[in-house]
Amino acid sequence: MNAKGWAITASLGAAAGAVAVLMMPRTNPTRRLAAKAANKMEDVAWKVSDTIHQKVDNFDM
């Protein structure tokens, strides 16, 4: 399997897993863990974005 096929397969598997987690009741420990992980990833993405913006803003041409 080439890289493109692997990426498509992995993406479909991740999407199916996300749908399965979202179908669980909100009190389910797996869903709570997934929500924590998603919140943490969002925080990291914001921090990375802020860092990139600061470095671009401070870049002298």
C-alpha cells in the first residue's frame, strides 16, 4: 500500500472512530476522555498559532 492509500485508510478509520465516540452517551468515560483530548489539542493549536503569528510579526524584512 502506498502512502496515499495509507493516509486515506487512516483518515477513514479516524473519522469512523470519532463518529462512534460521538454516538456514546455524554457520561461515558471514553467520550469524556476524547473530549479532554480534543480540548487539549485545541489549546496546543492556539498556542502554536500564536507563536507563529508573533514570529511573523517580529520578522524584519
